[in-house]
Amino acid sequence: MNGEDEKVLKETLDKVAAYALVHFATEEKYFDKYNYKFSKEHKQIHSDMKSKLSEFMKSYEKKEVEISVELLSFLIDWFIGHLTIEDRKYAKAFSSLAL
């Protein structure tokens, strides 16, 4: 992989990770505000993913691992799965609230 490809992959990874963190924080704010029944379980999913992202970023900075298209595909697929499966669970609970 050339330097330009790696730069693009790193920028993409940074954007996916940043969006995930904002998304998780926003969800958790509403979980707390509206006492979402499954808040603890959903927050644990977030915590696990944040830990994995943090570990990967530290390993990347130490040059122990490389960013690959496969890694980004996995992260994007995971995040889309999270949005379409896990987040639908609370969407039903919040649908009657005026947010």
C-alpha cells in the first residue's frame, strides 16, 4: 500500500471512529434522560466497541498493525449493523416521546 492509500484509509478510520463516538454519546444521553429500559446492555455494547477502537488506534500509532480495507469494511459493517439492529430496539421505546 502506498502512502497516499494509507493516508486515505487513516482519514476514513478517523471519521468512522469520531462519528461512532458522537453517535454513542448522543444515544446514551437520551437513554439517561428517558430512562431507557435496556440502557445498561446497550451502553455495554458501546463500551466494548470504544475499547476495541481505542486498542486498535494505539496499536496503529505504535506501528504494530496496519489499516486495511478489510478493517474499514468490518467497522462500517459493524456500525451499520448496530444502527439497523440494536438502535431499532430503542427506537420503538422512544417513538411515543416528543424528543
